[in-house]
Amino acid sequence: MSAPAFPPLEALDVHLVRAAHGWLELNLPNEAEAELAQLSPAAQTHPLVLQALWQLHAHQHRWALAHTVAELLVQTFPGDVNGWVHRAYAARRKEGGGLQAAWDALRPAVDLFPDETIVPYNLACYACQMGNLDAARLWLGRARTIAKKHGGQDPIKQMALADPDLAPLLEEISGW
């Protein structure tokens, strides 16, 4: 699924988004928020701006706001896998959310993004944390198949070995 076309951001808005990213890298979210507050009205719903807003809210652990921004990303730009992943991530962490909410938010993305490893990988993490190890193995296997198809190597193994969500499968993953 391809992302819809959208007009480019004005130069000043691009600068503000880049500055916000820089402030977040320096762990200065208030400064990042101040940069984003200066964006032009036309830029407010641009996907790059929404991504920056999501990162800001996630950095500040404001999961309800992060979820709202990610939901807007999914609704406005359904062809961008990042919105789907961000929405699930925030759904897991926001008040009233949880693992099942994250699963439910991400599961429809499987059919939309059949060549993206991040979707089955994250579903494996959610399944593993919910105690459904068979489903976790299935989704992790799917992520590995996609990754190998695109790169030859198995980057999933290294990610999985370091991922606390997959700790119940650590011994199996080590043996790949």
C-alpha cells in the first residue's frame, strides 16, 4: 500500500521539525515542544509533523496524546506503517490500554504491509507477553522470513535476543 502524496513542508516548518528532533536527541523535550508550537497552521497535519509530535509525546510518556496523534496518522495516511506501529505502541502504554489493545491496533496492518518485518515482529512481542508462545513463534517466524527475503542476513535474531518482550523465548531464539 503506498502512502498518499502530500505537499512538501515550507522551509521554516522543515527547520522547526528538524530542530525539534535535535532537542529530543538532547533529551530536552520542552525545547522540542516550543519548536513545534511555532509550526504554520498548514503544517499541523503533515505526516512529518505528526511523526515529530508522536515522538515528543512518547518521549514524555504522554501515551494518550501519543495515541491520539498516531490515530490521526493512521486515519490520514493509512499507507504509512509507522502510524500503525506507533498507535499500537501507545495503545499498550496509555491508561486503559494494554497488550490486547496493542494487538488489536496492529493486527489489521498485517494485510496492509505484507513485506514489513516490524508488524509481525511486534505482534510476536505482544503475543509473547500475553503468554501465547505458539502465536509468538509464528509471528516471529514470519518476521524472519520477510527479513531474510529482503536482506539475506537475519537481523531479527539480534533484535529478538535483546528484546525483553521476547524473554520467554530467549533459549529458542539463541538456538536459531
